[in-house]
Amino acid sequence: MTKASKAMRFFFFNAATLILIGIWLTGFDKVHWFLYVVPAFFLFAAAAGICPGLIMAQKIFGKD
């Protein structure tokens, strides 16, 4: 299984944080529930180092 590098994990954490700040500024009751899915996946990838999007991309395009 492909592990995300430290730089990718840092990117996932920062992106999730910015999305959640945007949700907070908009109002938790005003955004659709689906908007919470992306930061959840990003935080999982940052914590575990396992990125489903990276795994799928490598299966589709092959490893470089």
C-alpha cells in the first residue's frame, strides 16, 4: 500500500483545516453535509499516511 510522504500529509492537514475554517465562517448549519466528507478524508490521510486518492491514481496511471 502506498504511504503518503510527510509533505503530502502536511498538505492534507492544511487543506482540511482551511476547508473547516471556511465551513465555520459560513456557518455549520448553512453548508451541506457532503462538504464535511473531503476534510474527513484529508484528516484521515494526514493521520494515517494512507491516501485513497493516491492509491487510485497509481492504479489508473501506473507508478512512475
